[in-house]
Amino acid sequence: MDIRPLDPADPPALLDLAVTAFGPFFEDSFRPHVGETVFANRHGDWREDYRRHLAGLHDPDGGKFAAVARADGQVAGFVGWVLQATERHGEIDILAVSPAHRRLGIGAALAEHAMAHLRAAGVEVISIGTGGDDFHAPARALYESLGFTPFPNVSYTKAV
């Protein structure tokens, strides 16, 4: 596996990976849990939401950076992070690993890569967020293994 900066040609592969990695959450977890009205309103166009998000993932002038992990000749995962230099704070904005490459240390390597860049930029605190549902349990375990401290948060949504 190697980790390199995002290349301008990468976004289509990253979108495919994001759809594959996060599709089960949106379609099999979130949608049935909240119902069609809330799903349609909040994440009904989640694929397009990822397309827009990934288009701005790497913008060094805006404090946004990204890296891609390749394994077996293909994109195995990616990470995006945001530097808030004046606050000496950084955030890992997105971290995704293809299902075929999970449990191989790629997610940890990507997170460590982003954290190293943030530390080198002078941050004192790094944040990362994820869901509290079963789908996100592996992500929570990874972040806790990297020393992040969880803080419970509950979000409520209601169709009216």
C-alpha cells in the first residue's frame, strides 16, 4: 500500500469508493430508520452530495487536503482533512476504505497520515466525527484505538 496526495484524476474513483463504502449506511440503515420523508429531505440525493463534497476535498488555499491509499493497483481508501490554523485545530473530514480493503490497517494508516500533516502544521487538537449506529461501530473502534475521546451526541429529526 502507498499513500499519496490527491491527484486531479482521482475524484471519479473516490466517488465510486464513497458510494460503495457509505451506500449501505444511507440505504440499509438511515433510510429505514428515519422513513422516506426525512430520508428524502436530509439525504435523498446522497450520491450527488458526495460528488459535490469530493469536488472540493483538496483545496490547499482553503485549508483542505486529501490523500489516497492505493493497494493491489487500485484506490483502496482516501482521507480528507481541514486545517484551521488560527485555531490550531484540525479535523479529519472524511475517511473511507473500500470494503475489499477493510481490516488491513488502511484506515489507520490514512488517519495517521492526516494527523501527521496536521501536527506538522502546528495543530494542538484534532477532531473526527462518526455515527453512533451499528454501521459506524468499526469507525468508532478505529478512532478510539488512535486515541480519540468520544463524546456522545444525539441528533433528532422529524417529518412534519
